[in-house]
Amino acid sequence: MQNLALATILLPFAGAALTVLGPQRMAKWVALLFAALASLSVIQLALAFSAAGKTAATTALLSLGSTVLMGLTIDRISVLVAVAVVTLGFLVIAYSTAYLSLGNREHPHEGRPRYYAFLLLFIGAMAGLVLSSTLIGQLVFFEITGACSWGLIGYYEKPKALQSAIKALLITHVASIGLYVAAAYLFVQTGSFELTSLSGLGEGAKVVVFLGILIAAWGKSAQLPLHAWLPDAMEAPTPVSAYLHAASMVKVGVYIYARAIYSAGAVPEIIGWVGTIAAVITMLYGFLMYLPQKDMKRLLAYSTISQLSLIFMALSLSIFGSQLAFNGGIAHIFNHAFAKSLFFLVAGALSYSCGTRMLPSLRGLLRHVPLLGVSFCVAALGITGVPPFNGFFSKFAIFSAGFQLSSAHLLLLPLVVLALIESVASFAWFLRWFGDTTPGEASEAVANAQPVPLVIKLVLAVLIVMCVASSFIAAAWLG
């Protein structure tokens, strides 16, 4: 299993090097090949881990004396999230081979090798971060994802795109100081960088380490007050938005927080209060900010901020002793990755086909571009938590846990109620846009839509299926 985990991390890095060094016309095919190989590797890892009884294993990769600097951890959480980030990376690269073409009405452009190289590096770095057993390992891959996001957000090299790329790099890099502090303090207290050593800290030391991790997590997952980079990052090509800003980069923050909680044993309740209150405030802010949005990608960016807040709330609630809240949060990481990726890729398909992603210009999707209309509907229902789509099951677990905990911690009740109100209001708002865009007579942009390539259709079809299946996969996997 360790070899499969290493292959999952290293194959994308090798593919990135070959993509840059090889002929330009072959770049997208080399990238597609190595993304496919990494996906096969992580799926085989999941199968091997399951066959071995899902017994957690940790392996040291790089040590200095008796101090492990980098290692691998293979358990239920890391393998599940690794499957999501790597396979979605493959789907995004496959989608990109058709999207980045001269046939794209909004952005006619042939993809350059550096686009595919950065995407492959990002896939490898995400796999490395998810499978890391030490804070040093997380830091290394945390910074690599930041560098890749800079290259991909600014890919079109327009002034606003370059400015947005720098903004994302600076904010997330400043936030990473929290992770540096956490790693240093953990080493001073325990002589180890391994995440399992968190369980040996005293209560005061755990507060210091967790606050550092939370700061880094808030920056990477675009939570108040470190959220400003994410809406501007929509200057990136839409497949990049789907991968970085729905499936992977924004999941770094919630993942490192979840991994720390999972490894630390008892976590001081003050961290749970800080995490829950900050999550609910950010959730409400994100909802209010996406109300005036007409650009589909910017609306989805603010929606992502709110959905990540829900995951932060779930993980913070688990600190009060709820395994259901923790499993619900992990399942929502998995479910949201597929549903929000589908939503972003629908926006890209609309740009490709209709030449616009501005919602007021889109009407009559079901009649004229039925696959895109169905995809829009499924993504909206998945994100807002309508059964039988995936978001319902993880949200149900989170809110059930929240109300259960409220009987012992009464002050949690208003926070959980506010989060539930936001979830219902989000459904109403997406339902409004669904009613405006999908039924009825076609608008001019939709009436003149060109067909989308087969590859884009296949990727959307796979994600539609996953918007139903992912919750059952997560539930079966997490038990």
C-alpha cells in the first residue's frame, strides 16, 4: 500500500516534467495519461486498504536522526479524500483537453504545456498533503499548492488575472504562518513533527497548535477574515476553478483541521467554540454575498465559502464529542467536491457553448441544451442538500449531530439553527435561478448555442452519477 501511495503522489510530478519537456502538441495527452495512471493508483490503494480490513498504517519516508520529517499515513480519512482529489483531477484534465480549444466561444485558446504541468503538480501536491503523516509534510505540499494556484489563476495573463493570482498567493501564504507556528510549537513540546504526537500535548499546548492550524485552514479554505482571494480567483480558466476552488485547494484547510482533530484525541472545547462561531459567521456572510451575484462563477465562489463553513462547523462540533459530526464533515468534503465540481464545469460548458456564463442571459437550457440543464439541476440539488442527491446525507448527519449536542451545550443551539436557516435559504436562492435559467423559451445566447464536445459530456455524466453515488460511497467507507 505504501508503494501505491507513493506512486499516487509521484506520478503527477513525473508527468508534469514530461509535459513541459515534451512537444507542445503532446502536452495534453501526456497530462491525461499520467492523471489516469495516478487515478488508477489511488483506486488500487483504496481497494488494497479495504481488502486489508481498513487498518491504519503509517510509514516514515524521510528522517533526521530519530525525528521523522515526512511520512505517509494510510487510513479511512486520507484514502477517501485522496480518491476524490486525484480522480477529480483526472476528470478536470480530460475536460480541459476539449475546453481549452479554439472552439470555445468565450475563451478561444489552445492549452499550453504549463497549464497541464501546473494541474499535474497540483494533483501530486494534493495527494501528498492528504497522505502526509507529519506537519512538515503538510507544510511542504501546502506551499506547493499555493505556487500552483498562482500559476493557474493567472494563466490567461490578463492584468486582473495576474493581480488575482498574487492576491491568492499572498493571503494563503500569510495564513500558512499559522501552520509554521503549529509545527514549531509541536516540535518544541514533543520533539516530533508527527501528527500522532498531538495526543501527547497538554491542554494549553493543544490550544496553541490548533489555533495555528485554524489560521492556516481559514486562509486556504477562504474563511473570514482570509476569504477575499477566492471570488477574485474566478479569473482562472473554469476547469481550474472546478478543481482548485471546489475539489482540492479549498479542501486543504478543512482537511488539515480534520486530520489534527482525528490525531489529537481530546481537543479543548475552546477550539470547538472558536471553530463553530467563526464558521457560522462566515456561512452567513457567504450567503449574503452571493445573493447579488449574476456571474455564475462568482456566485459559486461565495457558495463554496458557505459550504466550507458548514464543514468547519461539523468538525468543530465533533470536538464536543460527536463522531457523527466528524463523519458528516468528512463525508461533506467528499460529496461537495463532486457536486461543486459539476456546477463549475456546467458554467464552463455554458461558456464554451453559449459564449456566456452570466445567469440573466441564460434561459431555456432544458429544451435546447438538455444535458447542461440536467447538470445544472443536479448540481444545485446536490449542493443545497435535496434527497436523493449527495449533499442531503452529509448535511443531515451534521445537523442531527448539532441538535443532539445542543441538549448538553445549549449555546450551540442558536448556531445550529442559524446554519440550518442558511441551508434552507440557499436552496430557495438556487431554486430561483434554476427557475429562471432551465425551463421556458430559449434566450438568444442559448438558442444560438453550439454543441459541446463529447469529452465534456462524458465528464458531466460521470459527475451527475457521483452526485447520487458519492454519499453512499462515503457512508459505506466511513462506517
